[in-house]
Amino acid sequence: MGSGSDTDKGNQALAAALLEAGRSNAALARRVNELGSLQGVVMCYDKASVTRWLQGMTPRDRAPEFIAAALSGFLGSVLNSDHGVGFRLRSQMMEPRRWRPASKLAGVLS
């Protein structure tokens, strides 16, 4: 796992989005795991993982994408992983990945 760009203050954007959504750390972790599973990605996040993200740690691989999707579903509005939930842009760190067809997630996100 990489570290966030400003771990002293934590991830304020993620904290604000989670608070606005009215969901617990455990609920976010469950939803991230579910969305990963729908895309064929095995994830084993829990409430402690979310606590680390809130403290400023940047999650690995596609997790920021799934975190943004989970919060977007909770809030009913589109967030992205860099601005909406406070994770730095990862495009320079890894090859971009395409999101699979929305048809698999359409009923799940609403």
C-alpha cells in the first residue's frame, strides 16, 4: 500500500464524503469488496482499512476506483477517485484500466 500525499491531515475529502453518505467504515469496506467482486477483483477490505484510508493511506491497485463508485452509489452523485474521494492521481503510477460495461453495475449502484 502506498501512502497518501498528506498523511498528517488525513483524507478530508473521503471523510466528508463518508459523513455525507451517512455510512460506516464497515459499510464502505463491504461495498468496495462487493464492487471489486463484480469486476472479478478479489478484495478483503474491512473497517480498519477504511480507517487507514481516512488517516491518509492510499489504497492499492483499483481500490480508489471502487471506493469512488461505492460512495457515488451511496450519495447518488458521481465522485472520482482523485478529486471526489481525495486520492492522488495514479495515472503516473500505473497503466490506466478500463471500467467494464456499466450494465453489470447499473442495478447495483442505484
